[in-house]
Amino acid sequence: MAVIARGWSWTHAERERPAVAGLDLKIAAGEKVLLAGPSGAGKSTLLHALAAVLHDDEAEVHGQLLLDGVAPDQARGRAGLMQQDPESQVVLSRIGDDVAFAAENLAVPREQIWQRVRAALTEVGLEGFGLDHPSAKLSGGQKQRLALAGILAMRPGLLLLDEPTANLDPEGVWQVRDAVLAAAEATGATIILVEHRLEVWAEQMDTLLVLETGGGIRRRSPAAEIFTDPALREELGAMGLWVPGRDPLQELPAWPGEAVLPGKAVLPDEPARDVKSAWGGMPGPAPGEPLLLAEGLAVGRHSPKAGWRSAQPGAPTLTDLDLVIRRGQTLGITGANGAGKSTLLLTLAGLLPAHAGSLAATAELKGGAAGAGLAADPHEWRSADLVARIGVVFQEPEHQFVRSTVREELALGAQQAKVPGTADPLFTEEQVQDRVTGLLQRLGLSELAEANPFTLSGGEKRRLSVGTVLSAGPQVLMLDEPTFGQDARTFAELISLLREHLDSGGTVLAVTHDADFLRGLQAEELQIGATGRAAPGTGEQPGASKAGKQPEAPGGELFAAVRSLSWLGRRNALAKLIAVFLITAALVMTIDVVSSGVVILAALALLPLAGIRPAGFLRRIWPFAAGAVLAAWGTAIAAEESGRVLLDLGFTTISEGSITLGLALGARAFAIVLPSVIVFSTTDPTDLADSLAQQLRLPARFVLGALAAMRLLGLLAEHWRTIGQARRARGVGTHGGVVARMRGTASQAFGLLVQAIRMATRLAVTMESRGFGAGPRSWARPARFSAADLPVILGGALIGALAVTAAVLSGTWNFVWT
Amino acid sequence: MSSNNRAAPAGRGTGTHFPARSWRWSVSDIVVASVLAVASGVIFWGWNLSYHLVGNLFVLYPPVETLVHGMWLFPAVLGALVIRKPGAAIYCEMVAAAVSALLGSQWGLTVLSSGFMQGLGAELIFLAVAYRRFSLEFAMLAGAASGLTGGITYHWIVPMYAYAPTETIIHIACFAFSGAIIAGVLPWLATRGLAAASVLGPLASRRAHREPRLGLGRSHG
């Protein structure tokens, strides 16, 4: 597909400057273009416009963009867009459905859809998975390849790739690159790619196109010149790109010890050095006093205590760790995905409880006489004590932001820090302001002091996230994948900040995949778990998924993409819904013990049909029984007095009549829950959505929108937990009284909303770029009733009728709408 | 108001004109509303943990428990304030209710009817002002209306309580009051915060943080 721009400009509403101005461009069919340019030059705007997902009621547009002679929105399905974040590139919970989604949106006939799906999965090397494989269990690189398969199922002529490998670990990077190149080779599709790690892509591209800030094209040349033209290399480096063979660290002032290792640029696939010796006693220069001692430590993501939702405590991810963290040490924690690196870091940081063994802070870390009263385990510290001793930088800077300006954000840590055992602030207001001013300068954020942290650029956010943590002057800095997805300039800035921290006697612990990062800080390496790293370029054997190693998301069991194989699980979703509706309707009509009793007994008797074990069911429903007791109590107090008064509280009474009524309401509340728990736990959300849209004819756009959002539930719950941890790390945990807790919850909720909307916006782009939301669509899987669904509906009707009849016959019938 | 519409020719090179303001839901509207509703389900789940503590406050006199039940109404008003299209309040509240049903709700399938009715209350307020006003007092009104219709549902439409008349009135009044604060003021603050964080780019509410707090001013367009 050929791409042409003629004097094309785009100005976002409310912006003075156009994002792209006067662009004239001609890209030949099959050409592979690497698109570069300073940040803000409109690279993403251009890709989004080509994918026809750029909407703005009030934007100002001039000129023309043409794909094979037609406007992008007339070429639906001809251009496929892949974005950076793998999570928002997946739409549905099973890989077959996800690939079929795009073909359905283009109204491809059902028979052809599954052919296309199989072909596309084969092209990206995911054919080893079943079509029903849960998309949530894929690694980041596999998710991006799945996204590519979804795009290929549209048979596009243009692949638009917006930093497709920036958020992947090294092995994922090569998998995705190879899959993209193979697909382009096979289909002859044109590629337009934005990416800042040039060494991965540059050799394979035909053309380098550098956009000019404020409009136009600065340069167009063969991509090979990236390797040969020194001026070009310099220019690209200045834009923050990772130029092959160019070391961003060389721009930094020399650092003691740096000359010890060769200062070569290390490719991201360099195998980790074996440093088993890092276990136990730490070798290496200048070992300071111990700060943290771990003995026989076991760590796990889920609380070692049984929670209210899951009766089983989570199993530890890592066990039997002996570790000494010393003052002045720089330690990089490396290892395969899902090995438990981040969990270890969060545990060492006092944000997760240890599963077993001991973790103890030394007097050195606690801080002399003032800190002597602190518990040994940092997890037991108040967040006000934690913030002045251990600072944690999360992978996603936004998780840590809690204030509305950069200045307040930097002041917060110092303000929250308290003298141990007291409510006295550690710093005076004057000291706080001094620290803030100092940090603003150090971070180069003075100009942006009053800006909203969420509006900063990626690099600025990264610097601010480190700054917020330095605010209270912690001895130990712990960072989770700090260089993930960062450009070369941000990388160098981060290294330089951390070197300052080390130079001032600080300690750094980081979870990382990044060999450059380890080299930049001369870090010792602690490798976690089995090596098991796939060689670059070879890709992973699809059968040997590492799914098993990945921590299960909360809510995962509820939204397991595995369908219930029980008799009830195989029935039509709408039939089940109708059955529950009939039963619920019968219960709602009356408040009496008998009808509720009938439904409760029937529900328990039907458990085998749903393949649910009674013990598991009881674990699941006991909170509702507790809720029913509360409902009974409420009514006993607040219902109209009738019969003998048992207790007179003055403002209200408890009477025989109100107790009877309360018991009936409690029983009914419990009875209403059971059928829906049984049915929902055997109903797959995708099947339900298929039924609602195809059989009940609810609007497909909304049903599918809700379904796609539902897939994010586990991810959102993960965000919720991380944001909670990040808040504790910032000194604003949800502790204390009712008011403090409610404020804490509100602030955490806001943080979640920000992430939810960011994710939703990206997901909407993904869905729309796969043809969603315009015109008629087809359905890859038909939803219809079969003869076997009749007993389900009849059964529901029967249980409802039985409940009503029994209540009427026993004389307890108590109609509510009188 | 800051909405200085550019009267420039619009269109992506095709000369297509974008309507100045459309009531049709875009894909972004649908997906953001859906994800907001699902996120609300997650917040309910987090809130439930805190509710163990808060709920105990009302054991002595349960009819005032609704003072904190506004927490279950916020998706309706938040959805309406963020999306600003007809049906947003009902849609968000119902999807949030459905998510809580999937996670296991103590109301079973009846959450759908209460979700609909709670959403309807808020929806009616924004309908009455033709989806053009989203300032604080309308947010509070919508929250209160949501509590009112929610209370009516609790007691008469799908009765879940059997309170005496005085207790019923207290129960519903507390629900409406709680709605005005927790599901009115808080979603309004959240929307402004989200707009200030500039995450509402593709949505009609992207300038919410620069609108006047109260009344007179028109929301947009």
C-alpha cells in the first residue's frame, strides 16, 4: 500500500501549534520506513491519523492523507496499528476470539473467519497454542505477536508500529521484531515504525524519515546511513534514540570505577553474568555496614494470611533467601519473568509481608537512638518511618503520584516523615522547602514546579518519581525496572541521579532486565531463579509457555478463560440468565422463610450439575450468609412493631413480629444470592456477551465494550494493589482512623481512575484500529438455543413455581407489592 | 468560558465535517465508560474491605447505614460527568453493578434492577439540563436523585427492607444525602482531577478543570 501526504496538518483543539504541519510525503508500497523525530514532532499523531483513529471534534485539519488514493477512514481494515503497551493490545480473553475480533468487525463471513484466524496465528508463531488459550497467560512478547495476528487477520496493506517493542523484555523484543518482518515479507505490507531502540530494527528498514518539530520532514535517507553517517548518529542520539554502538553513558561526567569495565554499548540480549557469589556475604569493593538482613526469607505476592476472598493463602514465589544489604552497595536483581524479583524488592522495602524467615533492619538503617524503638521488620513500620529510610521507585511513575503539582509532590515525602514513635515531623517546614528547591534544581524540573505531575513527559515523570522518593532522604533506594521503555536520554539522566545518590553514601537496589543499567552503576548482580533465558532471535517454543510462572491476577479464577465443563457450564448463557431471572422474580415477590428455603435447598441440590464442590461453594458464599444476618438484624430493629415487644431501646424496639420479618428477609437475601453465584461461576463472560448481543439484540458496540473492559478487571485489581503499596511508600498509607482510611481510599481510587482511563483510551484505539464500531459486523461464534437448553429454562421456572406454591400452601406467602 | 471553537474546515483530508457536538457515543466513549465502570467494581471491592470497619458504626441503628451507601452510586455520576452523553449514568451504574454481581454481590441478580434505577435518578437530572451542565450543584443533585431512586427501589420496587414508615424515610433521606456528597461532590472532584491530569483527551469532559465550579457557565460547546 502506498502512502501519500499532501500539505497535511493537524492541530489539536486548544493547542496553538500544530502537531504536524505541512507534511508532504510519499511512501512506496512495501517500503519499510523508520520514523524518527524529536518528542512532540507528531510521530504518534501521524500514525494514528493513518490508522483513522484520530478523532477530535474541534481539531483543525488541512491537506490530504491518502492510503492507495483514499482517505484513511475509507480504508477501514487496510491499515493495522500496534501500540506500545501489550496489555492494551489484547481485546478478548481467548486468543482465537481476539484474532477473530478484527475479522468480525469487517463482517468477514463466519466460515472464512476461522481460516483467517489459524493462518494469522501461524504467521506469528503462536499456532502451538489452542484457540481457547487465555490471552492473559501470554508473556508481553507473545501478547504483541497476538496483536499482530489480529492485525494480519484483517489482511492489511500497511503496518503502523508505535514503539511495538519498547515495553518488552529482551527475548520478547526479538520475537516481535522477527514476527513483524516475516509478516511484512509474506504479505508485502508497507511498514511505518516508530521506535527508539534502533539497534533492534535499523538494519531491516529501508528508509529513515526524520520529522521536524513544528512541521515537515527534516531528513529522508536510506536507513543504512544510521550506521555510517556520524552527523546523523549524533542528531538521532540528541533526540534520545538508542543509536547502535553509541553509549549514552559517555555523555555523562566520568564516574569513579567506571573505567574498570569496557565502556561498550551492550545489546539488550547480552546474557546475564553469573554472579552466584552475590549470595550471602557480599564481595566487591567498599562493603559498608549491614543495613538489612534477610535469613531464610520467603516472599510471595499474595498475603501469607488467608483473605476473605480466597481461603487459601498464596504460595511463596521465592524461598530460603539469605541476603545482606550493605551501605553504599549497588545491587541489581535479575532473573526470568515471574521469578519473583519485584516481589522480593517489595518485601525488602517493607511493602509486602514476608511469608517465612526473617527480615531485619539494623540499627544503622533505623537511624541511631531515635530509631531504636522501631520494629526489626520494616513491614511493621509506619509509612511515616519507612519514607525516611527506604524509598521505592515503582516501574510506572504515575502509580506514585498523589499531589496536583510537582512542587507538592516533592514536598510530600519530607512532610510525611516523622520522628519514630512520635507524631513530630522530622523536618521543619523551612527544611522541607529547602529540600524541595534543591530537588527541583537537581531534577531539572524548576520550570515545571507548578505543573500537574500527570502532564509531564515520560522522562520528566521518571525523574520526578525518583525525586519524590529522595524527598525524605532515605538511605536505601529500591527501584523496580526503572529503565523499562525509557529513551536513551532519560536513561542517562536516571543513571546520573542514582550515581549522585551513591556518591553521597546511599544504597541502590534495582530489579532490572537492563544490562546497560547494571553497567552504568557498576552494580553487583543477584540472579533470581533458574536462568532459562531463551536465546535471542530463536523465539520461544509456543508449547513451552512460561504462563505457569506468571503470578495469577486477582479475579483470575472468576474470569478464567477456561470454560466450565460441567453440564450447566455447557448450556446457553441466556438460558441460564432467564432461569436465574425466574427464580429471583419469585423470591422478590414475597418475604417469607418458606419460599427462600425452597430455593436454598434447590440451589444446593443442583451443585453437582454445575460441577461445584460443596466445600468450595461454602467458602464462596459465607460472606453472604454474614450479610444476611446483618439484614435480619437491621429489620428486627427498624421494622414496624408487631406482637410482643422483646426489647425497648427507647428510640426503637425489637418485637416478635420484627424478628420474624427480619429472619425472613435474611433468608431471602441469602436465597437470592445462591442461584446467581452458581450461574455466574459457570458462565463465561464472552459467551454471555455473545448471547446478549446476538440473541437479546443488545447494542453490540456496548456489549463488546463492556466485555473488553471486563477483561481488564484483573489488571485493574493489580493496579489497585500496586497503587496502595506506592502510597505506603510515599508516606500516605491507609492507616489510622475512619477519616484517614476514607481519605486514603479516595486517593487510591483516584490513582486507579487515572490508570483505568489511560488503559481505556489505548484499548479504544486498539479496538477502533481493528475496525470496531463502524458498520455491520459478523460473529465468529453463533449464540443460539439448543434442545438441551430447554431444561435449564424449565428448571428455573419450576424452582420459582415451587417456591411460590410452597409459600402459599404453608400460609407464609407475604406479597411485597401490597 | 474557554471553549473558543475553531471555525476551521475540519476533516481528515476528505473535507468531512465533524459535528460541533454529537450525542452519538464514540468508540472512546464506550470503552472509557466501560472501563470506568469496571474500575468502579474494583473500587467497590476495595471499599468493601474498609466497609467492615465503617459498617460497624451503624449496628445500633441500621436505618442510617445509607449514610455511606452513596459509595455505591458514584459510577453513575462519574460516568455522566466524564462521558457527557445520554445514557452514561445508567450504563456505568449498570455495568458496575454487573461486575459486582460477577465478583459476588449480596443482592444477586437484583443488582441489575437497582443499578438501573440508581443510574436513572442521576440520568434524569442531566437529561433535564439537556446534557449541557456538569457543575457541582448538578453533580450533587444527580447524586441525591440517584440515592432517592435507589431508596425507592430498596423499599417499593424490589423491596429489600421492611422498615416502619419513619425508618423508611430516614433510610431514603440518608441515602440521598450520602449520594449528594459521596456520589456528587467526589465524582465532580475526580472529574476535574482527571481533566487536570489531562487523561480525558478524547472525551467531551477534557476541559472540566477549567469550568466554573458552580452553575451559570455552560459546560461545553
